[in-house]
Amino acid sequence: MRDYSIRAAAPGDLDGARAVMLDTVYRDFGTGYVPRWHGDMVDPGAAYLASRRHTLLVAVDERGQVVGTGALDSRGPAHPPNPRELAERYPSGETAQVRRLYVRPEFRRRGIARRLVAALVDFAVADGGYRAVYLHTDPAVPGAEAFWRSLGKVVLDEREEPGGGQGIVHFELPLGRTGPRLDENDCHVVW
């Protein structure tokens, strides 16, 4: 698309990124802000910009408005609440976890989310220390499960476990070039 760009978030993008994230958890997830799950949203700069191994990307429209976010950090899935086997398979430090992939509703179905994911995976590859890219999603969110199934492989579907767990679906994404790459300034996606 020509009406937006994807770049590493700068301090001036953080309010817009926070708004996209919070709007999503209230509107799409119906949970609202839950500190134990969404603490990184309060200070995305500390969560994603303070470490060279973490990143927060933003999709910005032609007016400079943040319309989408995607984050990655070096924390694997914690046990609890996630199953022990996932925490062991995807340890912190070796696992790039995709987080906060959100696009405002009026900008969806334009390829923004796929481009954000591709740039996040490229970031993980460039880091050189990650051996896996992991994420989880709530299949109750419309379109989320199908989107992630189109990009990665399911490693655990809690709905298939005895008792159903939390009903979360866990994915691994291929750790390799997925499409676009960040340019030499790490601020725009190049196709």
C-alpha cells in the first residue's frame, strides 16, 4: 500500500501506539486494560525501545497517524499461565515473542499486519540470538486464528487439551525472510 509506512517507533509515536493498543483491548478483546496482561501498554517505550533486542514497529498513514502496531521482545511464554511445555520449548532470551500486533479497524485488510509481522521476523533474524519466533492468540477474536495459521504453524491448541486450558492457540513463525526487510536506517520497510 502506498498510503502508510512501517517504521521503528520513535518517542513521538508512543502515544499513538498506546492508543491503538488500548483501543484494541477494549473494543476487540472486550477485556479492557488488565495490568498483569497489558502492563507493557502503559509504557511501551520502556518495554520495547530500551533494549536493543526488543522493538516496537508502527504503521503510519500519510498524515502521520499511527494506525497499527507490532512488537517483539525476548521473553518466552511464562508458566503459569501458559503450559509448562511451552515455557521449556520457548525459553526467554532465545525466543522472540511477537506481541501487540494490532491494526485499527478502518485500516484492516490492506496487508499492514502481514508487513508488520514480516518486519518483526526480519528484526529477530538480524538480532542473531533468537532460535524461534513464538506468539499466542485468542481464537475468539474474529480473524486472529486464521491470520496466524496463514503465517505459521500451531504448536499447541489449548482447546484440544483436557479441560481446554485457556482456549489459547500458540504458534511458531518461520525464522527467516518472510517478505519485506527494514532499510539501512531501520525505519522503513523495503519490498
